[in-house]
Amino acid sequence: MTDWATDTGRFALGDLAVLKGGTIRGAALNWKTHGTLSPAGDNVILYPTSYGATAAELEWLIRPDGVLDPGRWFVVQIDMFGNGVSSSPQDTPDYPLLVTAWDNVHAQRRLLKEVLGIERLRAVYGWSMGAQQAYHWAALFPDAVQAVFINCGSARTAVHNQVFTRAQMAILEAAPEYDGRALFSAQPKPALRAFGRNYAGYAASQDFYRAGLHLSPATPDLETYLKGWETRYDGKHAANLLAQMRCWNAGDISDNPIYNGDLHAALRAIKARVMLIPGETDIYFRVADNEAELPQLRHAELRPIPSIWGHRAGNPMGNAEDTAFLRRCVEDWLA
């Protein structure tokens, strides 16, 4: 039970053709709102989900003393396609091989307009794949969003980042249960264990491990810690994990009919104020990626998270220092 108003729903989009070919049959998006929409409708923050996560798993930072204050903002969470809550391979026959961030944000815009009557956003706040969606919002709908927070994300998935995503995809695709296209005859348990164990080497930084932050009473040694990662995705369908990893790998705000691969043009088209918030020790979305984007943006600031938590610094549940840093970013940028 919260101390602020909430609402939930599921938006039926019908059969949805996607950018790279195919159709999501009976497409639907789950959503949840926190707070109260202002009479002028000028306090909306869209908060899309990240890789493998649901809105429920990410709403911890929506609270009066959190990163997004529902007493001030009308926060809209929308579950990504493929996360097991919105339309996903596990429950959608002939789910397309690639559903992109383009497809997600266009569907999100329809939801906002048709269900909530929202035409413009004060901001989009996203972490990781959520940041990829935030960047897409700014580039594809430049007149519809005033500010974006790119928290551990980039406008285009970097080559080194793709090395990771393709390795993770290869782990799942090597499973004997994989059908060679998109689905699995059963949960590939050994592959999921390897998937989680390999993930542990990238989610946190080298400095995180050097400092012993992986150790606790519950994980007194490295092997126990890694076994925790082995079971991290037990509750997630492998087909959904594979589909969203393909989306992550293909992230590019310019790979569409508007910009035709011209990343510079896509970045220059953004009118929103852009706060780039990479983690100083993030292994996926490097500070250098955002540094390269910064001079091409009209109104932007680069503010790295001074943390050794790596990629996890951008979703710092239980990490008060990094949470406070993100809250200050929001307060400063939307003051």
C-alpha cells in the first residue's frame, strides 16, 4: 500500500507490425501510474523498464524520498515488449525475431495518448535498456518530450557492448532446447545458469570485486555469490530473455526510416535537455560513449555516477549513496 495514488492497466494495441519485419499478434502493454496528473498535464515522467525487468521490480525508486517523487511527478511505468508482462514470445505465437526500441516507444506513445490523454512529457527517465528507450523518445518525438535522463545508456549500442550481448545470446542459443529461431521446447536450465554466471562479470565493475563488495553474510565467498547469479533468471522465460537481448544488441536511435543510419543527424534533431548519467565504472555503457555524443546534442550535460558499482550504480537498490546522486540529477535538471 502506498501513500500516493496509483493505477494500473493493460492496453490492447491490436496486431502490431514491427520495424524489422513481422507482427506482434494481439499486442498489449502493461502500465502503472504513480501520483496525480496536474491540471495542466505538465508533470509527466515516463519510466520504461530495462532488460529482463518488470515495472514492479523497478518501482522501488518511486517514493517521496526516492529518485522520482510521486508527490510532485505523475510517473508512468510501461513494461517493455518481451519482459513477460507485456506481449512476449512466451505467450505470443509467431513473435517477431526482432522487436526494437522503435517499436516499444511508438506503442508507448499510443498508450499515453489513447489511454491517459497525454501528448507531452516533462521527462523520460530510463536506466540501461530504459535509457535506450528514453533516447529514442527524444530522437523520434523531439516536440513531445522536454527532458531525458540517459542513465547508463547510449544512443547506439557500442561494439564492445555488442560483444557482451552476442555472447549472452550465444549461451542461450547453444542450449539443446532452442528451436533455432526464437523459442525453447523447455526452460534450458544449464544454459540459464551459465547465462547468469557470465552476467555477473559485467553487471558490476572490477573495482566492485576488488573491494570485496560481492561478499556478505549470505555470500561469504565468490562461488556462493556466483551461484546466486546462476539462479537469478530462473523465473524468466529463456525466449523472453533472448528476445530482449536482441533488442539491446540492435539499439540505435538512427536505425530507422527517419534517420537512415545517420547517428549525427538523429542526435542533432533532439530538442530535449539531455542529462547523460553514465556509471564511471560501467563496463557496458561507457562514459566514453556519452562523451562522444555530448558535443552533438543541443542541450546536454554529462554527469557520471562516481561509483564502483559498475552498471548497477544506475539501479542502486540498497545503495543509498548512488540513489541520492540520481535524485540530485533529477532535481537539478527539472528544477
